[in-house]
Amino acid sequence: MNKRATIYFEPDLHRVLRIKAASTGRSISALVNEAVREALREDREDLAAFEERAAEPTITYAALLEDLKAHGKI
């Protein structure tokens, strides 16, 4: 069951959403749900990447530059 919420859009954004909804045959709610779902998925992926890399050793900026130069990256 869907929940109802009131969201206030800037006038230009609302106009674009109405046009997009009309041109795709979808509702504004469907477009907003998809956009929010995608944003949350990206956040979840970012957090997972941070957790995976949390145990990696750290290096100094100088050591990073040295490594990049040694490998022809800069």
C-alpha cells in the first residue's frame, strides 16, 4: 500500500516533471519514486564501498605522489 506525502517542488522543476510524466505516460509519483530509489541505491553502494575499504592501510600524500609518479600516472 502506498503512503501519501506532500512535496513542494520549485515551479520550473514541477513543470519539467509534468512534461516528463506526460511524454512517458507515467505519473509524477512514479518518476519521483524512481529518482528517490536510485539516489538511495547509490548511497547504499557508496556506504558499502567505504566499509570494504575501511581496513585498507593509509598512506601519506607524499607516498601517494611517489607511487603515482613511479607508475607513470602523473
